[in-house]
Amino acid sequence: MASASEILVIDPNPDRSPSRPAVASAGPRVVVVRADPGELDELATGARFAMARHPDGRIEERGDAAVLGELDVGTRLFVDGWRSRADDKPDRLGDGLSWDSPGFEPPDLPPA
């Protein structure tokens, strides 16, 4: 199952960036939005740096990559993890469902 396309944006300018719902963030400087790789140029226009992962796993970058060296350790780990994450993952029963969805229990609760 292929995951939805995402673009990671560093230092977005809310006045210049197209509005997209965030799917993840790391502090105030890094946000991941759901968008197709073809939207990278548009999203990078309103940010200091942006990266898109293509379906073939290739990462495309726009902007000032020097910003990566300015990030704190935790934020940099988030960015590195996002960059190295596999785009495809195996289908799993209940993938994306909350723990209390019918038919599922949290792993720390014993069966009834």
C-alpha cells in the first residue's frame, strides 16, 4: 500500500505559503503537509527549504539546504527520519485505525 504523498517544509512563511493541512510537525520550524511532489515548487516559494519524496523513493529539494545545519538535534532527527522513511509499507490489518476501533484492542490490555 503506498502512503499519501507528502512534502516537508522548513521555515514556512504563512503569508506566502499555500495553505495545506499539516500531517506532522517538529517544533515551530518544520511541517509536513499532504501534497503531490509536483507541488514542490509552489510550496517551496513560501518557505526557506522544502523536500518532496517521489514514488520511486527519490527526494527532490528546493531552497536553502544550509537551514538543515541550523536545526536543533531533535528537529534534525525528525527531518532525517522523514527523508529516510520508506514510501511503501506492507498492508497491515487495522492500519490507520485507532486502538479502540471495533475488533481491536491496545497491545497492553489482555484479551477478555
